[in-house]
Amino acid sequence: MDTIGVGLIGTGYMGKCHALAWNGVRAVFGDGPKVMLRHLAEANPDLAAQRAAEFGFEHATADWRDLLADPEVAVISITTPNAFHAEMAIAALEAGKHVWCEKPMAVVLEDAERMAAVAAASGRVAVLGYNYIQNPVVRHIEGLVKDGIIGRVNHVRLEMDEDFMADPEAPFYWKSERSSGYGALDDFGVHPLSLLQTLLGPVEAVMAQLAKPHEQRPVTGGGQRPVETWDIASVLLRLHGGVSGVMALNRSAWGRKGRIALQIFGDKGTIAYDQERMNEFQLFVAEGRPSEQGFRTVLAGPQHAPYDRFIPAPGHGLGFNDLKLIECHEVLRAIGGEAARVIDFGHGLLIERAVHAMARSHDEGRWVEL
Ligand SMILES: NC(=O)c1ccc[n+]([C@@H]2O[C@H](COP(=O)([O-])OP(=O)(O)OC[C@H]3O[C@@H](n4cnc5c(N)ncnc54)[C@H](O)[C@@H]3O)[C@@H](O)[C@H]2O)c1
């Protein structure tokens, strides 16, 4: 595979993130096929043309199905709102394209099940946008856990907080519509669940409570509209091997900007990490004299692969968009038939099932087994 033709659907926040990744992946990693930015789709034709010029794509269209008909497009990035993922991913796979689709898979579990089934039958690569597992620091933490540096893991605590829904006066938009999903659970919860699944294996049982901090929001142009989603979720978890867990999610957490705080407790030590300080982690190992015991902070550096592909100097720091670029490289590895660190549609379905089990637990007020 000397070259690969790329299609991109959606050019908002994530669309730009994918475009940056496709633009930079070969320069950073120095391997893989030459990336040909072939065809971009955006709902508004003028915006499509503008974004194609900005991102470096050859063709622009307002009809995403044009990408399916383009024989030069081999892989399609899907970065549209959640409600479109199932239809677009299934159509792309059935047209013989590889798919790199933003999380969550789908709003409805049956759609996610269909996506996984179509992906499995297609023989094509179908990967979800779980960028946080790509952080070199998270990769290193995974190695520490697997090597038993903190002993046998007995408890994990995860918090994900941002404040983009905190202002009660912020206007109603698609993230408050039930058609986008449950709210914090599938918008947010899937990210910490991707970390959990990667580091500690799948969730076995859940007990959840969802909450709405704001019952209604102003509509642009006047009036109020009831909020249909839950911006807060509190979840108890039972993980593989009897490990207990707690997950707290809040899209209305004033002051929190990109917090994904993870603590893994073992019988010999503890690891702590927070995405807001994504270039470091804390490690406590219960050894030596108690008088000098304490957490040490480890800064990311070239010894934490693939940090070295970006910067030779330690402590200088990667950013959010770099995680997407690493993910892009893994997508290319998967397409090339290599073992890749990705959450594909099959593994993504386990995350979706956990999310829907949490919603059911909230509805029924009881533990739900997966
Ligand atoms: N991986 C992450 O860390 C992360 C972060 C934010 C969002 N997301 C996910 O990315 C997806 C997009 O979120 P966003 O924040 O980029 O949204 P956004 O609103 O910024 O961008 C969505 C874009 O899709 C376009 N679009 C909508 N319908 C279309 C259609 N039929 N054809 C072509 N274009 C269409 C919109 O015009 C818009 O430009 C969501 O599924 C979201 O959950 C992932």
C-alpha cells in the first residue's frame, strides 16, 4: 500500500482534529502509505469548499455519499454528531471503505450491534475515536499495571469533568437532545470506559444514577426548551476479577476543563493520572522507609513511546491533537494488517453495552449485570 485516499465527513471540532492527524501522520512517524486527502463532506456546500481548501482536500461535497462513490477513497473519517454514526459507518463499510468513526458508536444499542456485525462481515478496518488510550503516559501505565508494579489491582476510581454545559444560560444545542444519547454517559463515560477496558478489562456489572443539573435551556431566538439528557452520572462498577470501581461524570462541573482523573489502587501501590495534566503521572510504591515514602511525579519523555516520534526532549509535552495523530497511525497500521492499539467496533460494542446497562440501572434502580 503506497498511497491511501482519505475521506472526511464533518469538519467541526473533531473534523479538524482528524484532518490535522491525516496531514501530519507520515511526517511524525515516517512510515506507512503516502496519505492522499481526497474528498471531504460538510453539510453546507460553501463551508465544505472552505474547509477543503484549509485542510488540503482535493474535492468538497455537501453529500457525504459522494465519498462512497469515489474509488480513490479507501478510508473514511466520520466526525459528525452521534446520531449520524451508524448510518454513515454502515454505508461506508458496505461500500468497501475502512472506517475511523468518532465515539460513541451510536445512540441506540441495536445500531451499535449492527455496526459491529457489518464491520465483522466486511473484512474492513473499523476503528473508534478513543484517543485517550493513545497517550504515551497511559500506555506506560498499562505496562506498569501488567508488570505488577502496584501489585494486584483491587480498586479503580475514575472522574471525567468538563464545564461546557455548566452555565444554565448556555443555549440548547444537539448535545441536550435525547437523539444524541443519554448525555454524560455516552458523551463522556465512553472515554473513561475505554481507559478501563484497555487497562483492566471489561466491566461486569454496574449500578448508576443519572442527574440533570439544568431542567431547561434557552433556545437561540427566544424561549426555553426542556433538556432531554443527563449531564451528571454516578456509577458503581464491578470489573473483571472482582475489582471494584467508581466512575463519576459531569458535563456541568464549573472549573473543570478536560479532567479525566484515574486512580488505580493495588496491594503494593497506587497510580494516579489526570488528562488535564496529560504529560505526567504519579506513582506510589509501598517500599523503603515510611518516612520517605510518597508519590513521585514522572514527566512524559522519549522513553514513553511514541512520544519520541514527536519530540526528542523529555518534559516538553504532547497535546490533545497529538493523541489523534497517534490514533491515526494505529488506524493505518490496522489497515496495513499489523497489530494495532485500537478499539475496533467489536471492542467498542462492549463499551456501548456498559453504557446502556448503566442507563437501565438508573431506570430500574438496581445493579445490572453485563
Ligand atoms: N474523541 C474525542 O475526544 C471527541 C471530542 C469531541 C467530540 N467527539 C465526537 O465527535 C463527533 C463530532 O463532534 P464535534 O464536537 O466535532 O461536533 P461539531 O458540531 O463541532 O462538528 C460536527 C460537524 O458535522 C457536520 N455535519 C453534520 N451533519 C452532516 C452531514 N450529514 N454531512 C456532512 N457533515 C455533517 C456539521 O456541520 C459539523 O461541522 C461526535 O460524535 C462527538 O461525540 C469526540
